Amino acid sequence: MIELLFAGALGLLLWAIASKHALLRTLARVLTGLVALASGIAMGLLFLVGQKAHWTSDGPGMLLVMGGMLFCAIFVVIFGGLFLKSFSSS
């Protein structure tokens, strides 16, 4: 269910970036830029958590930190690319 919601939101965002309406394009640019920035900050904070714990833990904690970093990196690539692409299509 969450995958369909994410795919729908991404589809609407792509539509807004390609839209001829300036307000929709601007809102899509702001949204993609904010998501890319927030994901980059979250990835940096997760890296600091890993550094502080010396990348080891008693349980699956570091695995979650590393998975979270990968998830955030994927978001940075996707939404950062959309953000940069939105300027070339205007």
C-alpha cells in the first residue's frame, strides 16, 4: 500500500515538474529540493551516529543505521536529480 502511495506522489511530482503552469513547477521544485536536502541531512546524521558507535553494536542497530543511510542516499539521488532536471526543462 505504501508503495502505491509513494509511486502516486512521485507521478504527481513528475507531472508538476513537466507542467506548463509556473506555480506548479515552482512548488514541485521547492518540494523536491526540500526532500533532497532533508534526506542528505538525515544521511549525515546517521553517519555521525555510526561514527560515534564505532560502527558496532550489540544488536541490529548498526544494520538499521546503514540501511537508513542507503535509503536516504537513494532519496538524495532521486529527488536531487528531479530538482536539477526541473531547471533544465523550464
